[in-house]
Amino acid sequence: MKLFQQMLVAGVAMSLIAPIGAHASDINIEEIDTYVRKKSSSKNQNRLSSKSFSNEPATVKQNVDSSVINFPYEASGFSETTTLDGKVIMALGGIDGAEELSSSLNSSVTFNSVYQMNLNTSFSGDDNLYIRLKGGEWADQWKMKGSTYHIDAKDTADASGNIAFNVDKIWYSFPIGDSVTATVGPKIENYYMLAATPSVYKPGALKAFKLGGHSSAFGASTSTGAGLKYEADNGFASSITLNSKGGSGTKGLLTNEDENKVNTMIAYTADQYHLSATYSRQHNGWDAWSYYATTDAASDSAIDSADAYALRGWWRPQETGTAVPSISVGYDVINFDGHDLAEDASGYFVGFNWQDTFQPDDRIGLAFGSVLSIDTHKAGVHDPDDVEPLLWEAYYSFKPNDSILVTPAIFGGSDVESDKDDDIFGAVVTTTFKF
């Protein structure tokens, strides 16, 4: 009952955030500015004006110590083809049973946050250079890949709680002819280069439910990457992507020591439905699919290679606001070569979303599935327990205004980490402020 008592108090606190943000647009900025100017001293000659933010280059000179060392620094705004947006995410919640997943975890209610900035620049009108800056602090219980990993979790804090603001993503995409798009970058995940969107289910809490099951062929890790995507006019599309963890280091790109994966997708997408099949060849221990897998399946042993297959499909109604939800499904199979415990593993996913049910832009979500678990164990190596891994979540998201999204969610699972009685139940309220 301790978790629920904590969540009751936490829920009341979080409920105060949305109304404050919702009424922020009612503040009269001009009146505040007038008031500040009246109260300011006439002797203050360092006030900001419209010229302070001019796009014209400015020269700054700075003195260092007693020596006069002058250097010019030119500062100006972004180019006209660059856009900047960002968001702040705050999540308050707890997980009952977290201590059963690892002795270092606990069921305490924690406050977690992420700050993100997105830069997009076009040089020709058809291309795009994307840079993402991100930093955050999340408690360890929200980063268990097979079960509790929050969809927005990002921890860049050191032991003292200082949060680093890092370059999180960089890639450049450009067209080749009318139907082909190329993408290349030093920090990218494979799913940004796919031929089509494999799932329309939007997770409310768990990253495991991303892309119709964040496992098998879709499990991703930020690394050096490149891809080609072909899109026909009739709804058919295909893509091939490469991700390499050694490409930016001493191991090198596509060497025997390089940890890499190649994905190939064939898809057909219409207005209301989608079908796709994806094959992935993974080399030298690539295990990013562990976001939706048991501990035994995602063993840290050095897997020589793996062949993964992912089937995806979704359907959505023509109109929102009805009792009929969108439906997303996924099925994954992976065959191992060199796994210490297993020959193969499989998992499935089912997700439902209802939109515009009680008010515009709200969303109800319900998802469940069996995380990627071992089907065939190696003979004489492991005596498997009698387990039936299951993970689920349910949530409701709504917008107090155009810039704030509030998502209360609950989630749970059984036998999701170590192929034993690892049962969890969690609750979290996630608030996103976009600007």
C-alpha cells in the first residue's frame, strides 16, 4: 500500500502543474514589460532592446587578466532555413516490485525529467540536417530494458546530480531522384530510416511497445548509420539500413570486430492500413532488441550473429471520436548463432488507440504482449522455468492547451526479466511541455 499512498499524494501534486501551464497564455506580456520598464532605474544603461537580438553580426571584445587580449566574436541568428523547437518532460511515478528485478532498485516514487532541443536545417529545400540535444535525470528503476524502460527515459546525470546536455542525434537526409531518400549520420537509430511506419500505436509509458514491439529487427541503438528508402506512388515502399557501433571508433566500419546490423523492409501502406515484413542480420553481439526481451533471451553473452524477422500490421478507422480504435499488431522471431542459452526466441504485441474520445486531441491507449522469450533452449545448458512472460500498459493522455500534454498511465507484467516470478505494477504521470 506504500506505493499507492505515495502515488495518491504525487497525483495531486502533478494535477496542479497542468492548470498552471494551461493558464500561462492568459498572462499579458505587454503589461508586464511596461511595469518592468517603469520600475527600472533610468541610470541603467544595459537594458536589452530589439537590437540585442539582431541578425546582423556583432563584434565582441574581451579582456583577460591585466593583459589586453582582444578577440573578435561574431554572433548572429540562425539561417532562414533553420528551425528550432524543444520540449521539457517531467514524469512522476513508482514501480511496485522493482526490487525483485534487481537488488539495486526500489519501489519509491521518483521525479524524473528530460530537456530536449531539435534543430532542422535545409540547404536545398528538399534535404534536411537534423541535430538533437538532450539531457535528463531518471531513476534506475525506469531503465530496465525488458520491462520498465520509460518511453522518454534519458539519464545524463553524474553521481553528483549534474546533468550533461549532449548531442544525442545527428543525421542528414536528401533525395535521390523522385522516389529515393538517402540518410547518413554519425548518431542515428535504424527506425528513423525505415520504409514506412510499422505501428500507429503510441506508447503512454513503456518503450517496449514502440514500433509494435521494440525487439527483434527494430530494437535500436544510436550509432553510425546510413540508409536508402524507396517510396512508390502506389503505397509500396522498401528500405535498407546499416548501423555500426564500430564505425566511429577504432574497430572500424564492417570489420570482424564491428558490432553492426543491416535491416531490410518491404511495406505496403494505404490510408487506413499497413502491412510490412522486415529482415535483420545482426553481427558480433548486437543486442539492442533487449528493450522487449527477457533477461535470458537478451543474455549478455557474446552472440556471434543473429537473424531476426519482424511482421507488422495496423488498421485505423476513417474517423476518430468513435468507439472503434486503431489496432496495431506485431510478431517477432530471432535465430541465434553463438548464444549461450538459446537457439531462438519469439514475441508478440497488440495495441489499441482511441482518439478524440472525450475532447479534441485526447488519446486512450491499451497494449499488451509477450516479450521476446526463448523458444528453444540449448540441450543440456539450461533447465527453463515454466514461465509465461507478459507486459501491458493502459493510459489516457489529454491536452490542457496546444503546448502541454498530460499522460497518466499504469502498467504491469509478469516474468518479464529473468524468466521467474518477476511481477511488477507501476503508475506514472508524464507531462510534456512543447515550445
